[in-house]
Amino acid sequence: MSIADILAHASDASEWQEALYKDLHQHPELSMAEERTRGVIAEKLREFPGVEVLELGGGIVGILRNGAGATVLERADFDALPIVEDTGLEYAATGEAMHACGHDAHVTGLLGATEALAKATDAWSGTFIALFQPGEETAEGAQSMVEAGLTDKIPTPDVALGQHIFIDENAPAGTVLIAPGPVLSTATSLTVTVFGHGSHGSMPHLSVDPVVLASSIVLRLQTVVSREVDPHEFAVLTVGAVLAGTKANIIPDSATLRINIRAYDENIRAQIVEAIHRIIEAECQAAMSPREPEFVQSDNYPLTVNDKDATEKVRAQLIDVLGGDSVLDMEPWTASEDFSRIPDAFGAPYCFWGFGGRTDGASIPNHNPRFAPELQPTLNTATQALIAAAYAYLGN
């Protein structure tokens, strides 16, 4: 038997995969509160022959032990976003959460690959681990599973593999993108509160206006990347929210800024964080703020750097299964992931690639209320790519 036998079982799964995907899409759940989703995944895993199911840290692990050989871990995330869907799909979510980052497709693909491997054990040998992770959108889920004892409770993988969907006219559904080295940025978010002295809007001279202070900070922060970071280095600093006040004629006591930074180098990220602290503290002093600013750091994502040898091995198998025209070179993305925390906890190499979601030439960014992948060939490609990558290590 060969990989063709595994792929044949994957082809048979298309009908239930599409139904499962629609169900997950209609029932999105926010990070670290994915109880229904976790139950759906666990129930499906228990249908597959020979799969051991373990729940920990808010996530689920399915383990297939099939004799001697390598141990391969593949991961899918399953949380949604606080976005009201505007896709017009018949199976669109109707609440205030949405799968606008395609995690429903990630889950569906990995479940399909797991079933195919479980039903074609004569075609491969070793140990296959399907890991389903909560809370990627808040950078909590991978760490939660690690802190729950993941490294002691499952076999140590020889390699960890993962993938992510996107919608881009240059990489249609049916294609995958892969490259060695940095492929996803490191990221950090900061929530900063600055303080003033409230007053009536008609008496600004009696106030220390935190709205003016926050405005000055926003403008000054625009110089961090343009004037402090080496132009040869990638960096992004975004002030995504400024929150202050309740009424036009009230000068408030405080203002809150929500800031996000991205880089392809941990040292650059640290440099930007230091600059943010320095600028905000100086602006507060210049404005005669009555209190020191408060900083809360969150959503800390590691840099994702694909192992060269693992990437070459996976790429070769992807070409064998999907064809050379369907395996494209991946440029580094400015988005971030906590996937690498799992292989890093084991000291294992890893490879992370992307796959396309539309054939109509559309480009729709992730986290958009109109993010709507086509069911096919998207789900088939997601499943086949995971099978191919695993087979690169498990093939007889």
C-alpha cells in the first residue's frame, strides 16, 4: 500500500467534512471558551479506529500508534473571533462571533487526515498525533496545553506541522505556499492607560486633558518605526483603539490606547516595546499627568521560523501529491501564530505553510467579516496537504 490508499480514504470523507465545516462555521466560539467545538472534535475523533483521545489545557489530542517509526504531530486551532459575520452564506453565523480566520477549515482538514491515516494503517508506520488547540487568537491556547503537562502526556514528536488558510488572488484554492526560515512575525499587544484631571468642557484650563495627551502619543508613536528601526528590518506599530470620555462637554480623567506591534526579529520587538514605554512616559510628564501611565502587555506571539530540513522534506512530498504548479513559494506574512510554542516545548523542529481558499480571484484579509472560503477544493487541499506532510515522515 502507498499514500494513494490514504488519499483514497480522504476522498471518501469529503461529504462529512463539508457538513462538519458548515456546523463549525455556524457555531463559532471565542478563545478559551470553545466548549461545544471541543466536544464536536472529541466526538469525531472517537469515531476513528485506534485513536486515543486526550483532553487537556482546553484542547484535544488524538494519538494513532502504528508500530515503529517517526512521531509526527500536526496541529489545528479552533477558536473564532468577536466579529459579526457579513458573508451572506446560507450557513453563516448569526451571533457576535465568527470564524473569520478559517480555523473551522483547519479543524476539518486535520480530522479528515486523521481518519484517512486511521483507516489505512498498512500504508504507513510510526505515531501520528493530531493536536487541536484552543485560544490561538489570544495567544493563550498553545501555552495552556503546554502548562497542562502536554510534554509529559503525549509522545515526543520528531517534527511538528501546521497550516493556515488565506484568501489571496495570487494563491487560489488548490495551492499551498511553503518556505524555510521566518514565515510569521512575532507580535505583542499593549493596553496603555494615561491619566489626566477631569473638568467641564467649558473649563479646559482647569483640566489635564487625557484626550489631547493620547492624541500626542498616537502621533509620536508613528516615528518609532520610521525613525528608530533600521529600514532594512521589518516592523509594524499600530494604534488600533483610543478610548476616552463619555460626553462632548466632559473632559475625562483617563484615556486608553490599544497598541499592536509586529516584527521578524525578537530584538526589534523588544526595541519597539522600549520605545513605546519611553515615549508615553515622556508625553505624560510633558502634559503634567497626575499619575504614571499603566501598561498591560498581552497577546505575546513568538516568531515562527520553519526548519530548513523539515521544510524541504515536506515540500517534496507536497509536490508529489499536489503537483509542482500547486506548491508555491511563501513570502513571510506579517500575521502571527502561537503554533511554535508546541514544538518549542518539545525541542522539535517544525514546518508551517499556507493554503488558498478561493478560485474566483478574490483577495479578502483574514479577520474580515466577509471572509468566506469556498468549500472545495479548499477542504480537500487542506486534508491532502496534511496527509502528504505526515507521510513524508511516516511513509513505508
